[in-house]
Amino acid sequence: MELEDRNIFTITFPLYVEEWEADVIDRRLECLRHIYNNVQGKLIKYCRYLERFKSFREARNGVDKLQFIIGHQSPYSFCKSDIIKMMSAAYEQQVGSGKTYRDIGISYNIANFLGYSAWFAWNRYFYGNGKNVLLRKPGEQNVIGSFCDNVDGKMYAGGFVLNFADMTVSMKINGRQKGNAEYITMPILTNKRQVEYEYNMLKGGETTVKKLMIVRKMIRGRRKYYLHLSIADVTIPLKYPNIGYGFMGIDIGPSNVAFSAEDFAYFTQLPSGGDIDKKIARLQRAMERSSRSTNPQNFEADGTTYRQDLKERTWARSNRWFAMRGRLKELYRKRTAKRKYEQCRLASLLLTMANVFVVEDNNYMAWAKKSSKNTYSKRTGRMRTKHRWGKTIEVFAPASFFRTLEYKAKSAGGILVEVNTKNAASQFDFTNGKFTRHHTRERVITTSDGIPHNRDLLAAFNLQHLMFWKERLKQYDIDRMRYDYRKFCQLERPFVGL
């Protein structure tokens, strides 16, 4: 379960789907992919046309780009309402044999729901960290859903019928109405260990459902389907009966995390999903060997890739290579699922120790980017690599842990506060009140009183005592830090030098 808003929760149920029903759902998903690519292709093509103009390329942010589009009298405004309107109108297009997408069960509500995902892509491009907008490849459209409305005390979701009494969900497979409509009905499977908890969320009836989605996942090479329901106005029993009290400073790094609270100080590695990385690397090497044996024309005699035009280069893939690719996808899925489970356990443990969490608002994507500066080794004179922590972030996913902790803190009634990195928590030495820069390689910091400290734990200790409610930066509660310092040194001692 995941918290989307203060009073809206999402719960997931597995579905029992027959093989022929799975084929029907897959065909609808592929139709949605065609609709998505049709609309996004037009917008991407026009965006590339606008990039020819110097003023558009030199725009500092997304707001300036949108102002240029408005002043250019563009046929596309790239705003939320217009993109959703384009997506909703695309379902009337012909798909052959005189039929439209509507005739095969793609309703207006489903197309409208798809329009929101298209708008999110452009929203990230103009206002977020998105570099470009991509089309979806075959098999990448895995969600079909609709927003739900409460009409005269009944839940209405175009193309879907939800029945909590029988625990079933039905999806329309033709464009007809009422008695002529055809549906496929799929039973909803419940968890025997959490039946009481799940039914407590559903006690408000179908009218409390605000969003309905059927999601496809590939697990162990097989198609699995799940029902996601976003439910509002339901009182959920608190899952964290022993919520802690107090402040906790958290310093999140690319692969490690440090915690500091009143009676707790701990330094550990972020959850990574176990030893699956070794299996992934071994399988990738096997796929590389297979590619070299079946495509010798693409490699030089010394083993390097033959430098030719990418459009002229062709690759022949063996059946063994495709089988290994399937196993590789499964390993990636296992690593993500196991890492998510471990992150949830760690976040639940932290909630028993504090209810206010102070974290720096790090730009985790920037950690993965290459350095823009050229640096050279004094010993060899060679240029150092520009790579940073891209692979580490892929394995440990610090941003995912941050979001997991944020959701759990809100659902339990706690607070997660993001503070500016300019507070320089890793540089502050409260014993003399000075800020000292330290190199990334320095993992042990000695304060002015001569006591060595773990760099990350000291930063977490500073964040714990940061007065974030004040307007000015770098405001630390020195009196409280002096009172807690001796206990912190005792708790920190096992981790100094790690």
C-alpha cells in the first residue's frame, strides 16, 4: 500500500486471469501504446521543429520555453488540458475493417487516463529533470485504467465494472452499451493474512474508489496482472502502534546512510537487494560472449567494436541470447522487489525511534551524471575518469529509500523535512562554531576537541539539531548539541573508521 495524498490510499490485489483473457488485455495495451505514440509523435516532431530557433534553445527553463511557444502561435500548446484532449480524441481513429478504438473497448475514460501519463512526460521535460520525451516500445505499455466518478451513489469508471460483493473486476471488450456490452470478468485474489486489513479499506464500497488500474508485470517469464485501487475517505487502522517521538537527522549518500536520534546512532549500507548483482554481471558477460560469437563482423581483431555507421551495423541474436535476456530481466525485477522490501523494513524501524526526520534535499540524479571538468592525476599525468556514482545509485537507489521513508512518515502521522544542502551539515563543527570543507575521500573527521568522528554520522547529528524552522540557513541549536554530544560519541564509537 502506498500513500498518494493525505486521505487517498492505493491498495494492490492480484487477479486470476485466464490465458485468453490475458491475450485480450495485451491487445488493448498494445492499442493504447499506438494511441500514445500517435499523439506524442506529433508533439515530439513539433518540439524538434521549435529547437531550430535560437531563442527556444537558449531558454533558461521550461516556463520560458512555454512562453516562446505561446508567442509563436503554435498549433500545440503543450498544456495539460490540450494534451489530454488530443489523447481523448485519438480513440476515434480507424484501426481497420471500419472499426475504431472505441469498438474494441477503448473508452473515452481510458483514453483520458492515458492522456495524463502523456502530460506527465512533458511536465517533467519542461519543469522537471526530463531531458527528452520518448515513444513507447512494444511491451512498454503495461497499465490500462480509468478515473472513477460517483454518480447517483454508484461508482462509474468507463470500461470497467467493480464488484466488492463478489470480489471481481470486469473490463469491457467492445464499444456497445448496456445489454449489448461484452465484458471479461476476473476474480480478485485476497491475502489470507491481511483479509481483515484489506476489507477494512473496502468497507466504504465502490463509491470510495477514485482510480482503477490493471497493471501487467512479467514475473519469472510469465504474465501477471494486478488490480490497483486508489481509495479515498477511508479511516485506515494505524499500522505503526509504537511510533517514536523526537528528531532524527538522516544523511543519505550514494550507497550508505547514517542516522542520529536521541538514543540512537547508526551507520549502514543502503539496501541493495542482496548478491543479485554478481549474477547480473555474470549473465551480462555471457550475453557479451554470445554477441561476439554471432556477430564477428562488428568487432576488430583486438576485440574492440568495429567503428562504422550505427545505421549500417546489424546484430544477429541467437536463441540462447534471447533466453539470457529473459533471465536478466527477471534478475532486475528480483533486485528491485527485494530492495523495496528491505527499504520498507528499514523505514518502519526508523518510525519506532522518531517522528520528525530531517534530510537534505539532495539532487540524486546529479550524483549519477558525469563530471564536466577535466582533472589529471599528479602521479601519472593521465586524465581521470569523469564517471561519478551512476552504477552505485542504480544498485542502492537512495532516492527510492527517501520516498519510501516520506510516504511511511506521512501515513504514520510523522513529518519528513527537506532542508537546503547549503546548511553544510557535513562541514559544521559545533565545538568551535566553524565550517570546514572536507574532501569526499575523508571519511573520518576530527573536531576541534580532538575526537574523531564518522563523517556521515556527524552530518546526521548536525541535521538532528538544525533549527530548520528559522528563515536563515546554518542555524544550529548549540546548547542542545552540547547536552547530547557525550551520548552521541558513545553511540558512534563502533562506526568510527568505517
